[in-house]
Amino acid sequence: MPCKQATLLIEQQNAGEIPFFQKIRLRLHLMICKWCRAYNRKVHAMESMMKKIFTQDAPEKFSKNELELFKDKLKDKLK
């Protein structure tokens, strides 16, 4: 399997499920190719970092008073 196909399978596996036969071929390729193994590790690391960033509850950045003040100023400018 060429590396180009292996990286595509890594991305597909990360996005969802790949067929059993393709999964076996990918595992065999990853055992042999150090470049694709490194790519696989980086993809998984980036995915876990992104999950941490996007699943954290975002703190409320503005108070209710600030939002009301902003709305009032916006209404005044629109008049």
C-alpha cells in the first residue's frame, strides 16, 4: 500500500469506520512505515487536543449588564 493511500485511510479511520480488510492493510503498513506511524500519532494527538478545546464549557465572557448596554448603544445607532 502506498503512503498516500495509508494517510487517506488514517483520516477515514479518524472520521469514522473503515472496512475490516482496509483496517488490516493499514495496520500492516503502519508496522512497516515509520513516516505514516508518525503521521498517525500526530493526527490522533491533534484530534484529542481539538476535542479538549471544543468540549470545554466556555466561560461567560460578558455580564448581563454589559450585554444590555451594548444592545442599548446598538439601538441608538440604528435610530
